[in-house]
Amino acid sequence: MKKVFPLFLVMLLAFYGCNESDFDSADYGTDTDILTELKVQTNAPDDEPFVEFDPGMTGDGFYFEEYNFSPGVTGDSDFDSFDAWPGVTEFSPQQAEPQPQYGQQQGQRQRGQGQQQGQGRPNRPQLTPEQAAKFPAIEGPPRIFYNLPEDLHNPDGMTVSRDGQTLYMCNPNFNGRENNEGPKKYGAFLVSFSLQGRPQMEKLLEFPPLEETGQFGCMGIDTGPDGHLYVCDNQYFFNTDHKSRIIRVVMDGKKPTGKLEVVVTGMKLANAIHWMEDKLLVTDTFLDLEGKWGSGGLWAFTKEEALKAGTGGSPPIALKPNGTDPHLAVIEEVEKVGRGDSAGADGLTSTPDGVVYFGNFGDGAMYRVVFDANLKATSETIHKAGEFFSCCDGIFYDKRTEKIYINDSEKNAILAFKPVKAGEKPVFEVIWENGDTDGTGGLLDQPAELVIVGQRMIISNFDWPFPGLLNSGFQAPHTMSVITLK
């Protein structure tokens, strides 16, 4: 044994010195790091370590300011490179190997291809010179965050836990209804993804249908100051008569208890939901007001009334119909532009100074809203319908880059702009755009929502086509994408 051990060391050192190493020398500068990789081959290290959440922000306008290793995590965390097989919710060498990343052929080596330090990460798609000039804000094109199974084919609203370690997502499964009528093929689900290491998906619950419609349409989701999840139940696609609701998913830590509470009733098409420090905001896409074609609106509730409603014996907030309720803070004036889609208010976010922004799905109008102490709103249109784009789905404010990011579902694109002061006009930039695609490899396939964690932009691809959108067909794969920002 005394003779074998030194020989083993010589062979090991020679192996590390070889240029054709199976380990990515661009990622690991020392032998210690390589030995760490040997211990954790089920984790795919990336160039961004685990991020520590700053609890100073609430709602889905969270932000991350510092990047630190999480206690107990061996190696760097990587929650953007696992292309999961449908149905895989855990990852170990005994279960499955990751599928090739976008741009990589089956059978190619997953790790280093003989690259020297400083040459960048292997097997990652690179921007062409033309793309780099057109999309200067990103490190590379979109990649797969997760391949979803068939019964989760319609990913939509997302939010991240306060500690930044868990992603929650709503999946309404609107596809598969013949002529968009009758029962859905699959129910509506709440799922979670672990953001430590490779993302691991877990189905948390299937939402029980509303008795009157036999359906549930979970869309927007956000974490409340009470630690529970608040979800928009869009019933408009099943019954247009004010059946949409806000539901509280009662949580025990990061797991639902199974108890659901109705917080608000009487909405038309509850879409996006956003908690601020002292208020709860919700967009309603179709108010169906007489003489106001396609008009949507913004609902506002005080923190106190929203937290009390539907719990401890208190009834839910029952809204008055037809735009007469005082909680309706903003009513849109919608123009017919582009494809003439009548869909109204959609994506919703806010900035640390308390300014609210929301956009219009049908024509791309963007609004800046300021509330006074009595929830009286002052709004202005900062982007006219169709001026730069004509579709705004989910939006998200990221403090690190100080930008608001827009899902342009019509053009398979992500746009961004810096928040503006009253009376100013924003300057828009294109973060990424691709043509009609089925989502293979992570390309955008009708992007609906996004969240940003550190430098990672995680995107849900809604893939529910209708006239006027670039997305021409619903088909597998059912994907979530990730883009690395600079």
C-alpha cells in the first residue's frame, strides 16, 4: 500500500495537468476546487454563487444585493442549467443524467473540452457578433431552466420566497380545451423549484375548482407580509360574470398547509398581483365597461383589510360590479392598435420609491401610478399604445440593474426600461428576441412572466397561442427559460 499511494498521487497530478481535462478549468482555478467538483458531481457549478436575500423588499419586487455562499452548500449553486426530463423532481446519478444544453449535441461531454482558464464555460451557447451588438445586456442567448411534464404545460405567474431559495409558480393549464370550451384536460397546479443547486421541482397542490364553473385559473402570485401566498384565480375564461377571485394559500414555512382562503371576490379577469409595504394591488384585464372597449383596471386594497379578509371568521372583500367599487383605483382608456386585441391591464410591479407600473396586453400601453395615503391614484401613460411595442404581459423590477423588464408575448421578446419621473418618457431596449419556436433549447415561446435572481432571469413560456401573436402553435416541449444578465 505504501508503494501504491505515491503512484496514485503521481497519476492524479498528471491527470490534472492534462489539457484535455473533463473539468472546466475556466471555472476552477485550483486543485482544491477540482476536488470539490469530484465530491459534488450531481451539482453543476456556475459562475454565480448562491445569493443572499435582502429582506428589505417585499412582494415580487424583491432584489438581491450581495452574493454569498450559503452555509451547508458545497460548491457553487447553479439553478439555471438543469434541463430536467419530464417527471424528474429529484436529481441523482441513479435517476437521470441532464439532457444536452441548447447548442450541444447528444453524446457531447458535459464538462470542459480542453479549454484553458479564461476561455469561458464550455457547452454554453454564445452570442454571435450580430447578437452581441443587438442584445448587449446579456451574457448569452436563452437556455433551458426546466422542461415541464405534460400536465404542467402552461407555466405562468411566479414569485420567489423571501430567502431567495424557492421559486413558486402557478400553472393554470388552459390549453387542451376543444374550442376553448368545456373542462380542462388537467387541473391548475401550484409548483415550487428549489433554487439551490440544480432546480428540483415539486407539485405543492392542485387548486380545487370553483363550484359554479368547475374550473380554477391560477395566474398571478405573490408572497404576502404574513408569509402566505396570494393567487389570482382567473375565472373569466369560464364565466365572464365577476367570478374571478383572490385566494390565500396558507403556508407553513415553505409548504402549503392545504388550507385555502378567499380574500376577494367579484373581479372579472384577475391577472397580476403585487404586494407593497402598505397595499395589495391587482390588475383586472377585462372590466367590460359600456363604451370603454377593452378597458382594464388596477385594484388597490389596504394591507390591513387584505390581511384580515377571509380569515379568522372575516368574510372576503366582495367587490361591487361594473366599475362602481371604490377599490378600483385606475380605469384604462384603451386604443385599437396593431392586432386589435381587446385585452387590457396585465403585468404589474413597483419600485422602491413606491411608484407603481403596469402594462396593457392588447396594445402595449404602459402606465405610471402614484398613490396617496388614502389609496387615491394618480396615473399617467408613459408609453402610448404600439409606440415601441404592442404587447405587455408580466413585468418585473430588478434593483441590481435598476430596470423594469417586460414580457412581450406577441414578439417572443424581453424588453426593459429605467423607471421615470412624472412627466418623463422611458427609453426602451431589447434584451432578447427570437422568432416563432416550440421552445427547444430554451428559446422564448410566448414569454408570460419573469423573475430575476442575482444575474439570472427566469422566464415562464405560456405557449397558449391566439390570433396576432408570433407563437403559432401549442406543442411540447413545455419550458421555462433562463437568461444570464450582465
